[in-house]
Amino acid sequence: MAAKEAAVLWLLAVLGLGSGGKVLVWPVDNSHWLNMETILQELVVRGHEVTVLLPSCFLILSPTQPSPLQFEVVETSITKKKMAELMQENFAFWFYEQRELPLWKSVPRLLHLIHKLENVTRIICDEILKNKMLMERLRASAFDVFFADPLFPSGELFAEILGIPFIYTLRFSIGNTLERLCGRLPAPPSYVPAILSFLTDRMTFWERLRNILTYALQDVIYHYILWGGWDQYYSDVLGRPTTLCETMGKAEIWLIRTYWDFEFPRPFLPNFEFVGGLHCRPAKPLPKEMEEFVQSSGEHGIVVFSLGSMVYNLSDERSNTIARALSQIPQKVLWRYKGKKPETLGSNTRIYDWIPQNDLLGHPLAKAFITHGGTNGIYEAIYHGIPMVGIPLFADQHDNIAHMRAKGAAVELDFGTMKVQDIVDALNVVINNSSYKENVLRLSKIHHDQPVKPLDRAVFWIEFVMRHKGAKHLRPAAHQLTWYQYHSLDVLAFLFTCTAIAFFILVKCCVFCCRRCGRIAKKKKE
């Protein structure tokens, strides 16, 4: 954010202080914060006081920078350096190791990394809970709502202890487990693809079988590998038997960062709201030097290229493959990349540490977007109607690109195996085949044709929870049912038992009648 914009928001925050509600925030680092920050800034503009509970190891945000938000910085034993090293270790695994290691080696390696992240989360949670002065200060502040990202546990626990109604913001959880198991969101496996399955809503028999098995595997991973140990932790902290999922299920509203321009049709609940693309906005003028480069492209236009804020470097082989491919297209290319300059970089390509991605995609000369498949970037492409070449790397990115591919708005490439000609062919297809542009423009029209803008919808539901001290009337009765009641297994068991008893009695009666008739016939013959 520019300093001028920050100053304006800060002034609005000061002027509006006391006229609105009080929001306490538990953030998640990196791209997850960017979506949340957009909502928080809008809350400040509307006169609300926003306090971010910020661990000192948070990477993407510095509380010393000018901001309209207030920060409650919590010193933790986890340093920024250690957190950065852990993140880089995870990225290195997804980018390189898991592609080279055999399955029997990559799975234990992945589990090891997950447990390291879990331990860091547990340490931070412990240190906040044991900070009595902090907890008393937060309790005395009488916040109206708690706003959290459920990617990692602990936010809902703080809200429960402080007695504050809480709201979630998320794109997805692994296998939809949080939404399905904790939020009780229906997900028929016959046409709702599991996250990370790379499937669409149109599945063959074998794909449906694979989908069911994927759901089952992900549930096992969630319960017994990822967060299974948190059930006892939550019970100990709260002083009563409970589970992580039960606590998460108390969320008043789930703000899902997608919309029907992205999602396949599926059932949703009244306390689940779509806010996809809330960060998108009309393009602003580019910096002079960048605008001159863009204009020099002439009728061929430009290609915007970014693998996200987390990718700082690529191997020489990968970067040179990409650069050589980009040098063979007639378009000018603006590539966000902080790594070593490739030796094969063409004169039509410029590398930047940072690019105004939304503004470039909204430029009249933008022809294509090469993306890793992050939700934020995809929504900016949808918003401005730009076809995509997807190079997914990890997490939800494969699924995101699978959605765009199924809707005819993107071509997908494999990061580990793509060759120079693959990249050139993919760009030529999405730029020169008019169907890709037509399809993404159709999605763009759907996105823009909403009764309420996504950002306004997100803010409305946060303010709704403030006004009504929650939204219990929107939560389904499924939260009060056991798993066998939810699936009506007790009713089915009862009906099966009744049917079996009736069938047993009928058979016995038939046997008795047959034997009696047989004896009567025998007596008559005698």
C-alpha cells in the first residue's frame, strides 16, 4: 500500500474511532494475509477499531510500518529467521524434493515437515495462552467479533476463551475437512470433487471411486496425522472434554474466498458466504517506465508472468527453460522474479522484483497471464478477463488451475517436466485461440454481475455478527447430531432390523404353514 493511502486510512480510523465495533484478528502469514488485510482496511474505513494479534515471527507484515490497523505484538520464542527457514524448507520440498524422491521417501518427509509446522503453531499458541497479562488485556477490551483464518489451529481457541463470536475466512481446507466435518457443509462425493484430487464435477465411475477414497484418506490424515493431537490440548485448556473440530464448528460465518465463476455448483449452508475476488479493483495507471515498455509491444500486447510472492528463486535449468521460451514469442513479457537473471533472457522480457499485477492484467494490451494458480492471481485474471497458462506448484494451486481448465479459461503445464516448446505452445493457444478469451470473459461477466460486491458482502456479515452477537440462527442443527445420526445410520439400522424381523417372522410362518399342510396331506393319504 502506498504511504498516502495508508495515511488516509489511518485518518479515517482516527475519525471513526468509537463509532463502530471492535474487531480482534488472528492472521495467517503470506498470501492469506493479503485477503484478510483488504477486509480489515474496509472495516477501518467504516469506523471500526481493528486490532491484529500479531506473533513476532510473522513474516509478511511489520507493525512498525504506517497502518490504519492496531497491533498487539506477541513476542514468541520462534524467531523470524526460524520461521523463514521453515517456510523455505517446505517450499523446497514441494518444488523439487517431492518430484525427485520415491513415494516411500517423500511421504515420511512431508509428514515430518507438517509436524514441524504443527509444533511451531503449538508453541505460539502456548506462549499466548500463558501470557496472563495479554489475555486479561484482551478480555478487558470487550471485542465484538474475532476474525481468523483456520489454516492452522488456535484462533478459535482464543475466541472461545475470550467469549467472542468468531468468523472464518478461507479458500479451502485439506479435503474440505474443516468445512465438511466441522462446518457440516454437505459434500456428496458423486459430484463434489475433493480438494487436491484434481477432479471436476463431471466424474466417471472410476473417478467417483477415486474421489470417495480421496475423501476417506484425507479424513484419516486430518484426524490422526495433522491435527489429531489438538483434541486433548483443547480439552485441557478449556477444562472440559471437547475436540478441535467441535470448537471450529462454532464459527458464526465462513467467508469462502471463491464464487460461482470459479466453483462447480454444489450445496452450501446459509452461514457460508462467497467473497471471492474481494481484493480486485479497476486498473490504475502504470509507472512511466513500465508503461513505455508495455506500449512498445504494439499490436502483439503483453504477457504477465508471476509464480507468486513465495517463489524467490528457481534452479538455473528451470529459469533458463522459461526465459528461452518467453524469448520466442512476439509479445513483451513482464516477469516477477527475484532470482538470478537467466542467461537465456530475451530482449522482449523484463524481470522485476515486484509488479502491479492487478494493474497489468487490467491494461488493454494484456493478452495472457502465466500463473502458479494462487487464488488471488486467478481472481485478478477473471476480474479483467485474461486467459491463463497455469504452472501449479503446491497446495490448492493444482485444483485452482483444474477449475480454470475445466471452464475453458486456462492451459496447464507441469512445472517439473515442461519444455521450451510446451510453454510456447501453451501461450500461443490461449492468445490465438479465441475460445479461451471468450470463456474467461464469460466468467468475468458472471463475477461482475453480483447484487453485492464481494468486499461489501464480507464486511456486511462481519458487521451482522457484531450487531446480533453472533449468527446462531444460520447454523444447521447438524452440529447437535452425532456422526451416525447425521448420516441417519441409526434410522437405517432400525429399519433394517424391523425388515429383518418381519422377514424372519414371514419365513417362519411360511415354514410353519408348509409343515402343517404337509402333515395334513400325509394324514389324508394314510
